[in-house]
Amino acid sequence: MDLLLFRLINNLAGQWPPVDEFFRFFANDYIVPTAIVALLVVGWFSGDERWRRVVVHALLALVLVNGIVALSNLLWFRPRPFTYNEVHHLFYYPSDSSFPSNSAAAVWSMAWAIWERTRGSSLGWAALLLAGLMGLSRVWVGIHYPLDIVGGAAAGILAAIFVERHRVRLRPLTDTLLWLAEKLALA
């Protein structure tokens, strides 16, 4: 099923060069993460204490999901789609494990933290849209199976939910990080 869905999406690649460029742009390891971090920076410098906590929670979720992905990669390696299949490959050749998608895990952890703490805000929806677009793009360009993206997104969402559900227990850490940022003239 995963390979079938991969082929349905990836077989569309290579037919419309402008569309391929669009997806190549959003598959990039830097574009969407940088855009989501930019949303966090705007929130941080808005001066709103609530937004500063969103930023800290997003960063904690990112640290947590990176640990989850690293552990997963130690336990199991999944080859990339282009390793054993003929694909329309429009990107560089990553050599790390395909599952879970590190990129999806990272952007979904931050996007979900923003969305969960600012439900209904346009910034939260924009972050989710960007994360989803990056995931689809990475399948389109041939470097991930759909299940890799779903696995990474699930890990990122679970990390953000964990941080949110434990925000009371994490408050001393959050307060310390906010105090430190203020002392370093970052707030």
C-alpha cells in the first residue's frame, strides 16, 4: 500500500516542470523549517508572554522528537524509495533512514506546538499547511515513502502533545529558559 501510494504521487513528477520546481522548493530541508522558525521568531518578539511560552514549548517538542527519531534510526533502518525502486528522482540522495522522516518529525513538532497553543490562529494553520506541504513534496521528489512522512508527522505531533500535556510539570524549565533569554537580552 505504501509503495502504491508512493507511485501514485511520484509518477506525477517529471510531467510539469513548474510543478516539479514548486515541490522541489518545498521539499528542501531548509525552506519550511526556516519558515516555521520565522513564525516562532515573530511570536517571540511580539512581546506576548503566551507566545514566548509557545516558542519554548515548540523547541522542547523539537528536542524531544529529535531524540525519538535518533532512537528509531538506531533500532531500524529503512532504505529510501530510490534504493530499490525506479522513481522520478528530483532531489539529492539522502543516505540516512527513510523512516521516520526526520524533516517531517521536526516541522510537525514545531507546527503542532504552534497550532495547539494558538488554536484557530492563522499562524497555527499556516504552520500546519507548511508542514503538510513539505511532507507531500518529499514524496513527490522521490526521497520518502508516504508512511515515512506519516511516521515523522506522528512522532512530531506526539512530542508536541507530550510537551503540552506536561506543561505544568515543565513550567520550572520553561520559566528558567524564559528568564535566561531575558538575561541574555533575547526577550
